[in-house]
Amino acid sequence: SRTAVNGSMGVKTPMTSLMMSIVVMITVSFGADLLHHLPNALLGSIVITAAMSLVDINTAIKMYGVHHVDFLQLIVASVVTIFLGPVYGILVSLGLSLCVIIY
């Protein structure tokens, strides 16, 4: 979600990541008791809202028009990532890419 926030704010330097890390450490150190009472659904909605800016449907549609195999890789990797987690999503994506290159 920090990547989504950085992208929406137009951040261009790595210094912002350092500053955000410091703010997160301070928040977790001193504000954990305040955040403890927030429901998980609220925290999840914040993450989902931030992640929605990372999804680009127009690029996927263009990809479908240019190369169907790349679009299929996108769909398979996305579904695996959503249902099995990011590690499996990366592994499946790498495997599919290698298969396309070798084939």
C-alpha cells in the first residue's frame, strides 16, 4: 500500500521511502494501542483502496490486442497471486515466462 500511496502522490526519489519508514516505525511504536481497536475490515478496506490504483485495466486490454499469450500470463499470474499468495504468483509467472521463451 505504500507503493500505491507513493505513486498517487507523484513521488520520484527513494528518500520518501526512508521518511515513510520512519513515520511507520513511530506510528507502530507509539500508536499501536490506538490502532488495536480498529476493526480488521476497516484496515483491509484501506489496503484495498490503495491497491486499486495499482490495477490498470486499460493496459490489460491493450495487451490482449497485442499478444494473447502475454494477456493469458497476466490473468493466470493475477489469479494465482490472489488465491495462493504473492510467492506462488511470482513463481507461476516466472514459470510461464520461461515456458513462453523456450517454446
